[in-house]
Amino acid sequence: MNSDGVIEDVFWLMGELLPDDQPIGGRDTTMGLTLSVIIPVHNGGTQLVRTLEALINSTYSPDEIIVVDDGSSDDSPAIAARFGAVVLYSGRCAGGPAHARNIGARYAKSDILLFIDADCAVQPETVARVLRRFEGADAPTALIGTYDDSPAETNFLSQYKNLIHAYVHRSSAGDVSSFWGGCGAILRNAFISINGFDSLRFRRPSIEDIEMGYRLTDNGGRIALDPQVQVKHLKRWTLPSLLRTDLMDRAIPWTQLLHETKRKEQNLNLQFQQKLSVVLIYLSMICLVGSLVSSVFALITLLLLTVVTLLNVDVYAFFARQRGLWFALRVVPLHWLYYAYSGLGFMLGTSAYAGAQIRQRWQSSPIRPGTHFTN
């Protein structure tokens, strides 16, 4: 295990270390770049079939497709083998996508590692565009894309969840500080230099990609977000799965990470207007309770919600263009709910971080209450 406790199988120590004078992102640009696709999967089923079909039908064929089976109980390994992919096994029972991606990266031979989730189907030009973005002197160290405008599942929540992701990423095009494992590429030597994903901390799908992106940019790497690098999300969202993922697997651990790294993010889901919207939503909730006492609070609640709506009018206009006015109107209260549980996630994440800090100080303190006087 390395000193940071990031990768437990220490697979970078077999002649893979970079020369001391080679910076993150350094490479020989006189030779053509190669690309390996790495797909972690746990019970991928028919979604894995569609993911692999899309890769096979790409205008540019990857140099290798690596599927890492993470404790599947279905026929995911057989499906991958049928498409000619290299099939690897995580060696654990559902050790998490961070661990599986690290295993795929250990095996990969190419200059570029393109991570694709097992429920994401690339567009025909996606792989070729990724390669083109890594050519030239101004190439990034890593590159992330976004979901397309046509989620596979047609129910309202699936359409909303995937389209809001697309909107956020398109609004943040350019250099960003976080990585995205759903459709994200990185130079292999840069991935090695920061020891990959933290598979000890993140043993289930969470913010392992965001955390890795922070380490990459902190070490001089550059991550570009290209909205033209697109995948179709195949996942079906329900309200319970949406709340569980956004709150437990995203908001809470992301808040803890922001506190740990002392970051003040202003991109992706953490722009000023979004933070202000959270504050206004909670004020409106307080005023809504007050409206039981006085009608004045009801008017204030309406005013606050109107301000939140105006702050996010670009979001609702995007949905209106994509799916029509009625769809956009239904998004508004769901978006309010998003801000409400995002605020809850921030409070819970902050409390968890504070609790961890108190425990750490307690354990490291040489004198604890009750131990001052001994005979």
C-alpha cells in the first residue's frame, strides 16, 4: 500500500513509474496516440450489451476494450467476452467501481484511458473526438464529456435527471477541477502519477471521480470539459434511487471532501446562483411554517420561490426547448426539491466532517478528560 492509502494493490511499481523530469501530461507527440476503454460492471445485463454495441459501432475503434467484472451474479463476463473485450475480475464481491477501474488501468497498454460506465452508450464520434482532443501542444491532461439529449428511459424522472446533468455540463464547458467516471479520459502516465482512484475510501459508487480530479489538478494537471463528447445514459431513475444517490452518494461525501480540501468550488453544481437558491429555498420553508400564523409569511414564501425560479430561468428554458413547456413546468417543483435535499446534504456532510475532526483531535490528544490525576 502506498503512503496515501489510495491503491491497495500497488500496481504502479513494476517499471511503471514516470521519470522525475516528466511532468503530468508529458508525452511523445511525434507518435500516434492509442486508447483503451475501461468499463467497470456489476450485473450489467442488457445495458452492458448496448454499451459494448455502441463502442463496436464507433467510427474509431479503441485499441482495446477492457471490462472489469466487479462481483456480478449475472452473465456480464460472458457478454463482454462475446464482444471481444478483455475480461478481468476485481477479486472482490462488489469492491466498487474505483477498484475495478484501477484494475483495468493496470492492464491497459494505451496512452489514453477512457473510462465508460456500463450503462452509458457512446455516440459514434465520441471515441474519435476524445483522441483528437489529446492531440497538439494545448491538449489537456484529462477530458470529460456529458450525457446527450436523448436518455434511453422515457419516464419523467429519468428524462429530468439526465437532461439536468447535460445542462450543467454544457454550461460549464472549458477547464474544470473534477473528473467524471461516466465518460472521462485521462493520460495513462498522469493517472499513474496520482495513484488512480482512491479505492480504499470509495468502496461503492460515489464521488471517487471527483476526488481523483481534485488530486490531478492539485498536482498540475488540467481537466477539460467538452460537451461534444457525449454518451447516452441507459439508467432508469426513480424518486427513491434519485434521492439516495444525490444525497447519500453525492451531496454528503462531496461536502466532506470540500471541507477536507478547503475548496470553494464555483463550477458544475456549485455555482453562486445554486448556493443562493439553496438558502432561499430554506428561507421559504421557514416562512411556509410561519404562514400558519400570519398570511404575510405566505406572501413572503411566494416571493422567495419566485426569486428562486427567476434565478434558474435558464434551466427551465433549457427544459422547455428540449421537452416543451409542460415538461419544464413540472421540473420547477422537482428542482426546488433538489435544492432542499442539497442543503440537507451540505448540513449532514458538514456535521460528519466536524464529528470526524473532533474524534481525530480526541484520539490524538495526549491528555483526555478524566486522566489528569493519577497516583
